[in-house]
Amino acid sequence: MEQAGRAHLSLIAAMAPNGRIYVAGQDQPFTSEDIVWFLNKLCGRYGKRDMLLIWDGAAIHCS
């Protein structure tokens, strides 16, 4: 049996009210700065509208 290695893929996604999906991915864990960057991009696109964030229990969501 062969191991696949230690490859890493982190994804973050958002769904707009119109059903459009926004996804960002990288080959390393997301940092707090990465999350802020993603949210700023969303706010730049939908800033004048209300936004609902749903977080899971990941530690990155507490930083």
C-alpha cells in the first residue's frame, strides 16, 4: 500500500443570496489574515447588504 503523502488543501467558501458561490483555496492552512482577506473581498462585493456568517468550531474562527 502506498501513502498519498502529506498534501494539504484548505478551502473557504461563501454563497451569495443570488446563489453565486465564492471559493478560495490554498495548499496551506488559512491564517487569520487569510480569513480577513476573504471577508474583505465579500464585503467589497456585497458590502451594502446584510451578511450572515456561519462558522464551524474551527480554531481559526476564534482568532
